[in-house]
Amino acid sequence: MRKKNNVVAYFFLFPALIMFVLFFIYPNLEVIYLSLFKWAGISPKKTFIGFYNFQVLFSDLDFLKAVFNTLMIAFQSMVVQVPMALILAILLNKKMKGNGTFSTIVFLPMVISLVAVGIIWRWLYDPEYGAINLILGKIGLQGLQHAWLGDVNTAFLSVLATINWVYIGFYTVIFMSALKGISPEIFEAAKVDGFNEFQTTLRIRIPMLKETIGVMFIMCISGSFKSFDLIWVMTGGGQVNSTEIVTTYLYRMAFRRMESGYASAISVTIFLICLVLIALQLKLMKITAQE
Amino acid sequence: MSICFNRKEKRQLNDYFLWKRKRNTFFHYSFLSFYAIIVIFPIFWVLVNSLKDNLEIFQNPWALPNIYRWSNYIKAWYEGNIGSAFFNSVIVTIISVVIVGLVASMAAYSLSRLQFAGKKTIFYLFLGGMYVAPVTSLIPLLKLLRNLNLVNTHWGLIFPYVAFALPLSIFIIRSYMLGIPKTVEEAAIVDGVAPFQLFWKIMFPLSLPSVYTVVILQIVYIWNEFLFALVFLRTSNKFTLPRALQVFQGSFITEFGPLNAAVLLAAIPTIIIYIIFSERIRNGMAIGFSSNE
């Protein structure tokens, strides 16, 4: 019995659809149209300039620097956050006392407002009164004391450390649930074969979690194209764009320099990158479903 | 072939395994404790120093406060506009999550139970919405809100919040509804429940666990949302907490005590909700990535 039930179905869908179309789909489509204009945002006057915004964009060194920084955040997440999360997940999945509490703590930063996190870490990095410099002073490493966020050379690394502090817990939780999906007999067999923890991880866990890790890598990229709050609060883009990422650059163009047409072109670029990533991710997740 | 050990060898072997277990346990707890300290320390540091004045902070940042200066919290609450922002956040968050809970479960009902033209398209539209960055629609959204006269109003935040919360929420509730056996509804139809009432009388009450997950998750997300609040709100009497916090940071940059108090006031509600519902929140946030559909 597969009767179509259009009236009832659309009755229940109607509120969600109207909200979604008006405040999600329509803006995401209109931005494509807006990207073809020179437009200051507040004034009604728009001048059609075709794809000129995109031409300028791809030779705009500041934008390319922002793209580079964004991709560096993504890459760093892949090589630091994901492996660290895997180690934590393996430990937390063991039946040991206290693991429930540890799991709660590891994920805790994910629920705190990123503005609050940014302010907390800004203070930790404070050159005079920040905890990090104070600790370095106490243990006799005065030489390493530093204006962490103020120095062009360390600002980006400092922001990365904070990003790791927030997101490692997130990937840990995903790994924990994925690891539970591997049947325990495989680990028994590995034990019989004399594998130690490290070998088990390398030869069994990682190959079994291939798809999960693939999805995570995509998350790292799409996440870095979404993040805004932390960097905006901690450095506002930093000196000589040292910590500028695509989203902060977009914000600056749209609401500080009033180049809304140009900023729309940046939006379209981010949107297209997201689309490619969604396609990849859905494909990966389907592969998992079929196996 | 069997291997025989004499007593001494057995004892040595036993000792070896015992030692190995101890070593593993030691590694386990030292690694996790080390990481837990890294996570907790910044929060603890803010807590301790939220109760001191500047002089105490500069002279002895490590010590517990001599006098607990709760006045820092009062200063942040009244002078720093955190109090009014707190109420604004409560209003915006509650209205948004109530709408999301209702609207998303209705849509999830259609998408999980009913057959209709365009079902696949609509499902993929919502699914794709889970991954689009909110920042891309910022400029047209502001234009739209201006045309609707909603800039600098709470409804101007609530509508976009609901729209952006829908994809994940529908996804979670729909998955849950797919797991409810169809026989439940068939029995209800036999009992004379009309098709329109099936949702309110049967499916909605039965899927409440997933609706709770959605509501709790969205409380955390919406409470913490900053970008829309930054662009769509203009005057401080409308600010939500993250927005007020950011302005507060600019004006109280030299007063560490009240600044720390303000940070904690903004963070504590979600921390408490997380401690109560930690399992639900962790699984909810990870849901879009581990579920294979």
C-alpha cells in the first residue's frame, strides 16, 4: 500500500518549508545575484558588473592569504585534532573507573560560547598577566615569554591551540561511537595474534574507521570555512592579516568597508566549496551504508 | 604440544603481566588526567580570578581570593549590561527552540511516514542545509530583515535561528520516527483515530525523546550563537549574551574581575545543561556524522 498523501504531507511540512525557503534557501540564492553587482550594502544603488567581482577576488592577495590560513586550520585539525581524538577515544572506551567523568570533561569546551572561550584565552595569552607567561616565568623559561597574540609569528599558532582545545572533544565523541561499532571478536583475535595496543590501532582500528576518518577530514575543511567567532574575538584578523580567515575577511568587506557586492562574491565561493564537500561527504557516508 | 612452567616461572610470568597492567593503568590515568587539566584549567583560572580585584590579580594570580568579591558579578550584571542580555538570551532561546521542536517534528512526520510528490527533493534540500555555512547568507539575510522591518528585533534573530536549526533537527527526529513500528499507527487507525490526528495523538508523543534531544541541542547552539547577533542587532538593550560579552570585553578590557564574572555568567547555563544531559548532548552533536543513511 503506497498511497500518496499530498495534502496531509504538505500540511505538516508547510511551517518548516516556509521558514526554510524564506530564511535559508532564498538568501543563499540571492547572494549569487548580488555577487554580480558593485553595491555598498546600505544604498539601494547597484551597478551591474558581471563577473568582475570574481576576477578581482582571485587576484586579491589578502583574500588568497585568508584562504591559505583557512586551509591551514583545516590541515592542522587533520594532523593534530583527529589523531589526538583517536587516542583519547581508545582510552575512554576502555572499561576503567572514572572514564565517564573524563568523557564529560573532554567534551566540555564544545558547549561554551566561543565568544567566552575567545575572551578566556585572550587573557591566558596576555603578555603581562596571562597564565601562560606566568607559568613560563615560574618554571624558569622566561626566554619563551611572549606577546602570543600580538606577535605576527605566534598569533596564528596561538589561535590554533585554542581551536584544538575546543574541538578535540568533538572528534573524540565521534570516534568513541564509531569504535563501539567494531565487533569485539576482532580485538580478541588481535590479542591472540600478539598485537599490542599500537599495532592494533595501526592495523585494525584505523583501517576499520577509514570512512569515519574520511568524513572527519571533510568536516575539518568545512568547519574551517564556517568558523568565525573565535578568531574575530581573539585577534579580529590580526596584524598584517596574520590570522585572517575567509569568513572574517568576508565580514570585514561587507560591514566595515561596505563592499557588499564583493563580499557576496566571497560568499558564493564559500558556498561552492561547501557544496563540493557535501557531495563528497554524502558519497563517503553512502559507501559506509552499503558495506 | 603443551608448555609447562615450574612454579618460579609462573610467578615471574604473573609478575610480568601484573607489571604490564600497572604500567597501562598508569599511562591511562596520567594521560587522561593531563588532558583533563588542560581542559579544566582555563575555566578554573577564570573562576578564581572573577572574585578578585585588579590589584589582587596582578599581585597573586594563583592564590584563592582572600575576600570573595561578588561585587564583580553585580557590576557585570548591572553596569556591564550582562543582566539585560541574559534575559534577552533566555527569551530568544526559548521561543526559538519551542518553534523548532514543533515545526521540525511536524516536518519529520511527513518525511518519515507519508508518501508525497517531491519527497526526495525536499529531504535532500534539508539534508544539504546541515552543511552550508551560515556566513554565506549573511548579506541577503540582512537585506531581507531590513525589508521585513525586523533588523534589531528579537524576531529578526529567531526566524533565522529556526531556519538554520531545522535541517539537523528534522534529521534527528526523522531517524527516530523511522524506528517506530508502523503497527502502532495501524492499530490507532483501527481504533478510529483520523489521519490528521495520528501525528498529535500517536507520533508526536512517541517521538518525544528525540524532540528533547533536539531542544537541548538547540538551546546550547542558540544560546551561544554570535554571528547573526553581531550583524542583526544594533542597540545594547536588544543584545544577546555573546554579543553583549563581546562589547563588554571592549569596554571593560582593564577590569579583569568583572570581565571574568561576565564570561562565567554567559557560560554557566550551558555548562549546567551539559552536566545534566551530557550523554544526550554528546550523542546529538555527533549524530550527523556517525549515522549511516
